[in-house]
Amino acid sequence: MKKILDKRRDLRFPKKQPIAIITEERVAYKGTLTDKSKWGAFVSTKKHFLVGQNLIIASLSNDNKIKEKKKAQVMRISRVGIGVKYNKGDFSLSIPYRF
């Protein structure tokens, strides 16, 4: 059995968080962040986006208000969503080193 190596540069963290996906035209769509790393995320959505498209991924509070926004670019597309790369890393996901 072959071992498949994951070529991503950082660990991924499972997540289930409702988000808003905002286009450059300032149109917002609903989505769910399902997988997150320091440098990107996978977003489950029914809306079709294009590879290379610039977006803003906005986390939402319980009352659907925007809490935090990250600029991102679509890197891959699947039938259930999109993989995005953040323009700046999310360093809140760093794992502390233990010596």
C-alpha cells in the first residue's frame, strides 16, 4: 500500500463555521468553512467560483454579523466547494513548540 503525502505546508484543522464569501463586486454568498490551516481553507458552497478569483472570507457571529475578514484567492474547485489561499497567514493557528 502506498502512502500518500499531503503537499500542504501546514497542518489542517477541521472546522464547521458559517461564513460569508464576498466577491470583488461586493456580492455576498453563504458558505461553511470546513477545513482550515494557517495559509488557507476549504469552503463548502453551492456557488460557482473561478480559480484565481479574489474573495473575502468573513467569519460570522451568531447573529450573522461579520466578525473577521480575510482576503483570499480561489486555488481549486470541487463539486462541493472551493479551496482558498489566504493573502496573509492566520498565525492564530500556530502550534506552540515544546522543549
